[in-house]
Amino acid sequence: MLVDTFEDKLEVVADGRTVALVPIDDRRSALRDDLVTVPVEDIEPCQVVVVTRRGATNPLLAHFCESAKNLLVREA
């Protein structure tokens, strides 16, 4: 299933098919009565994975991936 809008993503969360991490100041998820947020605090840095569709041509995606490669540090 491909979801594009934030609202569609929240629907997938509400269906129990995934979880989402959102910035603490992002209040869009509070617009739904059937979802709650749980603060995640004081955790060690963790691995982040970006998954894309093969052959994706969105220039924003390409810029994001390039920035991530340039800014993120590999573990020693």
C-alpha cells in the first residue's frame, strides 16, 4: 500500500499496521481521537532507515538522501 498524505499515514497507524515517530511539536496527529502520542525521552541514538521505491524520481527525495549521506556519521 502506498500512502502519500499525512492523513493517510495516520490511517495506517490507526489500523495498527505501523507506528510513527513524529516531532514533539507536530500536533497533526492530535487531530484524531483514536490516536494518542507517547513521548519517547532519554533514549540512546538509534538507527534510522529510509526506504524508497526503486526508480523514484522525486527531486526532493534525491536531495534528502544526498543530505543524509553527507550529514550522518557512520558508526566506527
